Amino acid sequence: MGPVDIWAGELTRLAKAESQRHGEIVKTSNTRLEELKGVACEIIWRRFLQVIWRVVG
């Protein structure tokens, strides 16, 4: 195990501790992000269907 491995392991450990401390914030952010992704996909899908209907119609 070289110095880089030790450094990476320490960063990983610190990141895990930090994420546990802020777990609720992260969960809330992830939930919100998923909602926004869903809305964005819905908007893109609707636009796509509108274009298809214009071409077909």
C-alpha cells in the first residue's frame, strides 16, 4: 500500500463520515433531483410527441 492508496483511503473514510453526518440533506437533495429528472423527461417526451404529431399530421 503506497502513499496514494493511504491518501485515497483516508479521503474515502472522511467522505463516508461526512455523508453520514449530512445523510438527511443528501437524501432530500437526491429525492428532489429525481423529481426534477422526472419533470425534465416528461417535458422532453411531450415535445418529442408534439414534433412527431406535426410531422405525421
